[in-house]
Amino acid sequence: MLNLIERYDMTERNVLNVHRLVEIMKFGFAARTKVCDPAFVNSTEQIDEIATKDFAQTILPNITDDRTHPPEYYNPVFDVKVDHGTSHSSVVDKDGMAVALTSTVNLIFGSQVLDPETGILFNDEMDDFSTPGFPNAFGLWPSPYNYPEPGKRPLSSTSPTVIEHEDGSFYLSIGGSGGSRIFPAVFQVLLNLDWGLDVSAAIEYGRLHDQLYPAWVDADDVYPKDILRGLEDRGHNVTVSDVNRVAAVIQAVMKEGDLISAASDSRKNGIAAGY
């Protein structure tokens, strides 16, 4: 998605650029359908190519500025599941050593089973696999790449990320929770930073989400209405939702010069702390 977005002049947040953002997000989800545990495919080429400039170049001509398209236009081959049992921490110390850590039990309270001796909650990560022949509650069909097999890891949308300056010094640690919404939310926060917002405002700003299926753009109710109307004019099926609903939650810490700024998403009553 970053390889695609860099091809455009994204100096301002306007209808056209936000439309491009959503289209790139949809292609991102289509690319995600090719990802699985690399130990369970004969070749990892389909996974390795996604992050390349050449792959972005093959996608670029299919991004249309005047309209959006039905989900099948983006060539997805699987579904995605929403989870709510995830947390993320972004940390940096005085020396610029940084950590981005995402942990999860998958759905709410995981498997809802506690170990009787340790009190540890067991996860239900098996739900991250696709079940052959069965759609999930949202009518999404499973991915053939993500069927369960012995010893195989299920697909995840977690995206703990550390970004450096060109000289190798620390710039940003970021990540979040929210199932399939995680990496699009991280993507949008990065764009918000590039659009001149500070780290707190970049996280608090309204977000959009389009994962191909269901076929609509889920928009926070604080997102600029003129842009939402512009998306509708281009054929996007926009649904506006309460910004405080259970969705993606982002945490980030950023260093600019000697100043360290940290923010934790208020959507989950988060706070940033310094010691």
C-alpha cells in the first residue's frame, strides 16, 4: 500500500486522495489474500512479491480516480475475520531503542477457557484459519491458502512496525488492535503524519475501512462529510458509524529531534506514559 501511495501527490486530504487511499486499501486486502504460513506453500513468490515496487506497478493502472469497483475487481481469493482480543504497545527508550509489540488471544476472551493452575486465558487462534466451504457471519468465503493444517500458523492482520530515518535513527513505533482493521488503520495514521498532524491528532482523526467484503466503506462519524459525499459520488457505498465503536485502536511513539511524542488511542480509553 505504501508503494502505491507514493506514486501520488498526497500533499493534502481531499476527495480524490481519500478515494485513492480507499482503493489502495482494497487492493491491500486483495493482496493479503495471498498470504499464509510460508512453510505451507511450494513457493513463497506470491507472498514475497507483494512488498516490491514491481508488484505495485502492476496494480497502479487498475486504480481509477473516477470510480470504485465491486470486490471481485480486486481479485481477492479469501475472507478476513474481525477479532477483538488484541492489544499493542509501542515503546522507545532514551537511547532510541524501540519496540512494537502486538499480542492477541483473537476473539473476545479468546477460547473463554482459563488454565485452572496458572489462570492464563487460552486463545482461539484456530478461528484465524479459514473453514473450507463455510462463510463467516459476514458472508465472507474462506481462503484456500489459509485452510488449517497440522503445525501451520493462521493468518493475522497484526502489523507491529518500527520506522527509522534514512540514517538508521529511530522515527516511529506503531501498531494496534482490531482484527482486519489493524493494518489499514496503521496505514492511515502514517498518512495523517505525512499530512502534518502530530502523533496524537493522527491517531484520533476519523478513519475509513473497506475490506472488500462486506462491500461498503465503514467511515467514522467524525470524518469530513464533504469527502464522504465525494466518495459516494465515485460509487463507494459509505456507511457512517460511531467513532467510539469497537474498531481499530492505534498506539504510537515518535521521536523528532530531541522531542519524543507518544499517543494511545482514546477509542479504547488509552493513555501514553513516560518514565
